[in-house]
Amino acid sequence: MTLDSKTKKADDIISNQFLAAELDEVEKLIKEAFVLSVISVILTVLFYIIAHFFNNSSKCFNLVLKFQIPYKMEIVWRNVILFAALHVGALIGLYQLIFVAKWMTLFWTFFLHVAGGIGITAGAHRLWSHRAYKANLPLSYFAYAYGHYSISGEFEIPNDVIEWARDHRCHHKWTDTHADPHNTNRGFFFSHMGWLLVKKHPQIKEQGKKLDLSDLYADPVLVFQRKYYRPMVVLFCFLLPTVIPVRFWGEAPLVAFYTAALFRYCFLLHATWFINSVAHMFGYKPYDSRITPVESVWTSVTAVGEGGHNFHHTFPQDYRASEYSLKLNWTCIFIDAFAAIGWVYDRKYVPEEYIRRQCANYGDPGKRNKWSSYL
């Protein structure tokens, strides 16, 4: 056998091995796509059953509605399918994050969760919805960019900061009524994520038109975001979180996409939704026992400091959104840090004396000090 024939034979072997590896990879992708399709169908049916049950009944496995809603909800199937697919991808991402992804990808995913959480809490929530403080342009653009992680969660494009802030102002002005987008009187599932699977109650649109949003439309950052919302969501929420791990530390593209994009995004959505559900049902009311919002340690941990919800609904203009700004309130620490370098100013807060008087008059006796041990 000549040298050329040996070389050709070796090339053929290598080529066949490479082809076999490619075929294995294709087969793996086909199987994964099939599993994704099956699980997506199952989750879609599950979401439909839950939404349909809450649409026609006041009871569901002891998650009791406080009263029967006379308004018949209309399911938005696009949202049901998108959320089903997102949760499938998030489950795959969770598995890959634990068993497959590199350590740098794990840290990157955690960083994106915190950055995205602060973008929504410090930006869309405390800065633009409540005007609890003022910020210069660099910080505003940071909040604008990272706020896309949560703001795009409703899949109702365009759903920019202006629309998000409008709905949030409705939530505060008409809490737990038909004009509240995530009315807790419709049950835990509805207030958590079910409200995104059905069309809005007519009262939300009607009352929302009465709100003064002139300050939002006068903000050049928000006008820019509203104009370029769709491409910016793709860029900040999905593209950059995937490309950076692949480019800088050699993570596999699919692993980066499932972990840093889909899993991170889905987890952050649920962390945000906990504010609407858990923080309105399970916890203490040291500041005002007459309202539904409560103090929730879990929500403070997952939503970077938004767990002081009884305080926040009692004093919505306080930039801290909690009496205890240095305990599990990463958003407040973030705002204070930028205030130290002059990027944040005119922070609004409630005097201590007024808080004590409010607790004595309307709060649950003894709950304030108990809560302070956590937050």
C-alpha cells in the first residue's frame, strides 16, 4: 500500500468519524426538538385547563377566589403558547445550568438576574412609575437597558416602560379591584401570571385613560425605548446573554441560550410576579392592616428588595420601598451608591416619626419589630 493510499484511507476514516459525529449531533437536536414539542403541548394544555377553570369556577384545589368574577375572561392563546414554550426552555436551562454549563456561565446568569431585577425595580418601578427619586441620563439608560429583562415579560408588544408604568399606577390607585391588572381577588394563579394569559378587564383600560402620564411621555429615554422596543428586547434579553458566554469563555451556544437567556429570563419573571401574588397574600402587615399587600422575605430575596410591600403600598413615594434599606434591599443599596457619586438625587422618603405613628394607628401590633429582624 502506497503512502498516498494510506493517507487517503486515513482521511476517509477521519471524514467518516466527523460525519458520524455530525449525524449524532443532528439526531440529538431532533430528539430534543421532539421532546420540546411534546412538553410544549402538555404545558399549553395545562395552562388552558388552569385558565379555563379560573374563568368558570371560583374554586380550584383550595386556591379559593374571594368572590365570583362576573366578567368572563378571554384567553390569549398566543401568550399561553409562548409561556408554555418559555417554561420548557427554562426547565432545560435549569438542567444544563446544574449539570452542563461552565462556572462562568453560572455566575453570568446570576449577574444578569440581579442586573435585570435592579433594572426593573430601580428603573421602571421606583424611578418611572413612582418618581421616588431622580437620576441623570447614564443611570437612566442603564435602567432602561436592563429593565427589558422583566418589562418584556408580558409578551404584549409593544409593552414598554410607559405602558408598564401606566399599569403599575393603575395597580396602586385601584389595588385589588377590576381596574388592577393583577387583582388578587381573582386568586393566586391569576395574580401571579394568569393575568398575562387573558385579555385585560375593560375597567383597566377605562381607568388607565384617566391617569396623567405626561411625565412619562416627556422623558426622552422612555420615548426612545418606546420607539425601538422590539429590537432592543431581542438584543438585551436574548442575544447578548447568549453571545457573550460563547464569545468570551467558549460556552456551547445552546447551553448559553437555554441558561443565560431562557432560564434566567423565566426565573426573573417569576421573581417579579411574586410581588403581585405572594407579597399580597402571605406575610405581615406592620404598617397598614387594612390593605392586602404584606411584608415578604422571600420576595425581597428573589426580587432584589421588593418584599417590603405593605410598607410600599402605605408609602408608595418612598424610594426605599421598605423601612429597612440595608436589609435584603439591593435596589436601595444600588440607588444610594449612585447617589454618592451624584448620579441620583432628590430621593423621597418618609420620616421615622410618621412611620411610627402609622404603625401605631393602623398596623398589626408587634409585627414591625418582628419584620425588622429579617429586613
